[in-house]
Amino acid sequence: MTDLIYVNGGTPLNGSITVRGAKNFVSKAMVAALLGETPSELRNVPDIRDVHVVSGLLELHGVKVDYDVKAGVLKLDPSNVETAHMADIDAHAGASRIPILFCGPLLHRLGGCRIGDRPIDFHLSILRQFGAVVDKRENGIFLSAPNGLKGTKIELPYPSVGATEQLLMTAVRAEGITELSNAAVEPEILDLINVLQKMGAIITVRTDRVIRIEGVPVLKGYSHTALADRIEAASWASAALATRGDIFVKGATQPEMTAFLNTFRKVGGEFEIQDDGIRFFHPGGELKPIVLETDVHPGFMTDWQQPLVVALTQATGLSIVHETVYENRFGFTDALNGMGAQIQVYKECLGGTECRFGQRNFHHSAVIAGPTPLVARDIVVPDLRGGFSHLIAALAAEGRSSVKGIQLIDRGYENFMGKLEALGAKFEMA
Ligand code: EPZ
């Protein structure tokens, strides 16, 4: 696949596209298959690079992977799980943080786990509390569980998605009871809990976000259809708004997107919820500015923020966005300013409650002044979500932009060029 495309913007995106399973669930459900004694089957699996990366990692650990890409069906047979070489894991995983999630399951299955060096202190502390021994060596980290893993009580300082998943996949087969306070409860995590329950786990989620797990000695494989990718759905919704278009996102579901839908409506976008998807469209007229704060579920997701900011450049007035989940998620606004947007970023917590980044040196609030016509520019994609947002900006901008680094986008957006074509976007590959 080429890494550079030329986009001729200024045309509304109109038509219908399909989103399949959520990247941030599918990759974890694939890891969960390691915990079963029998094969698992996952359906609605999107053909994205992250799925291939995790498939490769599972294969390195002896799992038989059979992936029917077109049907979206993934069969995983973990009967012969084995230790993998660290150099192979690192070469395969690149910067991905998924390998750390292999550790709980592998400690149960093999008594040990090797991973390369990644910023994962939180995960290591959880594994230690279950009784794992963490040995940091020059070439990576070795984990072992000489006395098995035992249930424990843990309170997260922040409801981290990855840390909650780590704990779930370690606790389900640990001896005794585990209690996690201040857990994250994103829909992708709840669907992982569905999968684990199918495998034989006993997990209770309380209304105060305390998760209680009663360990069981053995789990079996699962058969499951992944929930839809609400980040991808919202990205196309924002593309419809920014280009004054009309996109039916087949597969999008309402319950996981209520916070996004409320915001979309407040900005002036319209939507129609149907049985098989959601139609998002620009009804004509002016868009309205908003004050928005990202948050953990059931709040407005951090991953929805970047594509929506592109649409906010077209709203009449000042919008304020306060990012409270990640400290550095406004870097992508520089390129937008280069295209004619007027976005100022601030270190202060603007427009909402004081967050944990408030007294620190992070540009985590943004003020967007609109409407600003966007003009074409040469863009280099910085990361997955920022990159898709740049692409939306190029599609909304008058003139011909070049967008370099688009391979980063296919980490999480299935067949996005095919979808752009289906929506009438004008672009060519270099
Ligand atoms: C998941 O990342 C997603 N990734 C992210 O999506 C998503 O943005 C994020 O959850 C929040 O919803 C995957 O599922 C693969 P976190 P994760 O642990 O689990 C801090 C995408 O583009 N933190 O909830 O890594 C951390 O720095 C990606 O699809 C610690 O302080 O997110 C951040 O500020 C991007 N210590 C906050 O918690 C830790 O040990 C939230 O991170 C771990 C996290």
C-alpha cells in the first residue's frame, strides 16, 4: 500500500459505509483466548493492522490462528501455548502496548512471560500484587509466578482502560477473590467481561465501578461477536459534519455512543438511528460552538475529540475543549492551524472542572475560533486519530493536499480508502 495520497477537498462526503468490531475490544478478546483450554471464535473482526499484529504475537506464542478476513471470523486455538523469544516479540509488536496484556494469561498458562521494555509500571504493579515476580533486565522484563497468582484488592489511582483489562485477565484464573476499585467501565471492557463470562469466569460489576472477580481454575474457549467500533463510527460522523455531508454508518450502535450523539446534536449535526446503523448528516446552515470535556466512560471519549475538533473549526463562535484523559492530545492542531484553523492551546483547565493535568505543564485545553475556511496543505500524519483528523481536514479543505504517512491510519480504520471512495471523496494515490 502506498504511504502518500493526494486529496482534492471541498466535496461533501455522501453515502454509506460499514464499521465492524471495535479495535480496542478485538485486540483484547484475542489475548483472552490464551486463557482458554479450548479454541475460541471471534466474529465481526475488522481487517486492520492491529489485528494482524496481535495475530502474529499469538502465533509466536504457539496459538493456531485462522483468520477469514472477508467474513471477519477469527479462530484461535491455544492448545499448544509456548514461550516466545523477546526479540521476536519486539520486532513484531513495534510500539504497541498489547504485549503487556499477554502477561496475566501467560503467567497462568506457562508460569512466565517475557516482554520488551515499555512504559507499563502500572501493569507491573498489578501483576506484582497478584504475586508475580518482576525481574527487570538489561534486554527487557521477565515475569514469573513461582507460587501461582492469588486474588487481591486493588484501587486504581485513575480508571485506566489497559490496567482494568490487565487485572481482569489476570484475576479470572487467580486463586480466590479479587476486587478492583475505581475501575474503567468502557463498553469495550464490558464486552471483554462478556467474553470472559462465556469462558467460565465469575465477574460482578457494581454501580460504584468496583469489579469483583471470583477466580476459577480452568476456562474454556468462547464464541462471540465483537461490539461495533464507536471510535470509527464517530470519526465518520465528524467527517460528515466537517464536509457538510451525509453518511450512513452501518453497524454503528446507539448505546455506546450516547455522549457523542448528544454533543453532535449540540454542535448542530443531525442523526437518525436505524436498526442497522446511524445516519449522520449536516442539515445545512451554521454549526454551533460548544464547551466540551473528554472523560472516561460514560463521558465523551478522548478518541472522539480529534475528529470533532476539525468539525468545530466550521462552527460559528468559540468552542472550548478540555482534554482530561491524555496530557498531550492536541499536537495535531498545529497542522490544522497551518490549513487556516484558529486553535489556541492552553495549559489551564478551561471550561470545566480542574483535572489532574491542571497544575502541570501540559497543553491540554483548546479554544477553537470559527468558522475558518480550511485550505489545502502538505500534511504528515502524526498518529492514528490525529492522522484521521488531518485526513478529514484535507477532505474539507479547498484545493489539493498531500497526506503522507497514511499507513498509520490503517492500524485502526478498516479499508478507509475504499470507504472514502464509496463516499465520493476525490483522492489519488501517489
Ligand atoms: C486505551 O488505551 C485505548 N487503547 C486508547 O485508544 C484510548 O484512548 C484509551 O484506552 C482511553 O479510552 C487501546 O485500547 C489499545 P488508559 P490505554 O490506560 O488502555 C494514564 C486508540 O487510538 N495511565 O486508559 O493505554 C495514561 O497515561 C487508542 O485507539 C497511567 O497514568 O489507556 C492516560 O493518561 C489511543 N498509568 C490515562 O491513564 C498507567 O499505567 C488513560 O490511559 C496506564 C495509564
